[in-house]
Amino acid sequence: MKKIDIGINEQDRLNIAEGLKRLLADSYTLYLQTHNFHWNVEGPQFRELHLMFEEHYTELAVAVDDIAERIRTLGVVAPGTYKALASLSSITEVEEVPAAMEMVSILTSSHEQVVKTSREALKLAQDADDESSAALISDRMRIHEKTAWMLRAMI
């Protein structure tokens, strides 16, 4: 590939891409967690939660693509295996199928973790004057903060 010359030095591009890789890993783990809960939720709020979880994982599917493409734009290979993503993610996998309200609680914590990961990546992008990455990360933060708020309101 031709040398990248977008006004961000190479070390900054690599640092930002590493932050974005962690954001991608957390987002993908949250996508899987949400999809799992969508499939397996039961109880009096089944329909409401089933549909809400579907909205969330559908939005996350687009988000992981956007994040991965930004990593590629910075000239770095995006992680694309379960093993690679699991090693980068700070969200703990849930092995069992929890009760519906526990699912909501777990997802709340997971969205909050994505916000924290976003904050770390955002700092890297801002320090390098990478407005494109910063805008993407900031948009992700806003979505996860709002989703966490809405989930907390259900508990």
C-alpha cells in the first residue's frame, strides 16, 4: 500500500488505531452479548426486551464496521477473529443465561465499559488532532451513554 499522508504522524496513527482496536473489541463483545440475550431472554418483559436488544445489536453491527474501517483508514489491520477480539476486550463474557433483569444490568455495565474505553481512545485521537477518529469515537460514546441510561431506568 502507498504511504499514508493524512496529516497524522505514523506513531500517532498507530496509537489511535490501538485505541480503536480496543473500542472495536468491546463493541463486538457487546454485540455478541446483546445478541445472545436477544435470543435467550424470557419472562414477563420478553417482547419489550427481545425487541430492544434487537435494536441494540443491529446498531452495534453497523458500529463495529465503522470502527474497523477507521482502523483500516489509519493503515492498520483491524482485528477480526474471536481470539484477537477477546484478547483486546475489557468486557467479561457471560457464560450462563441470566434472568431478564440481570441481562439488563449486565448490558448496562457493558455499555458503561464501552464509554470508558471510548474516553481512552478519544484522548489519543484528540492529542493527535485526528478529528475523524475523534468524531467517530465521540458519536459512539454518546450512543452508549444514552443506552446505558435507558437500561438503568428499567432496573
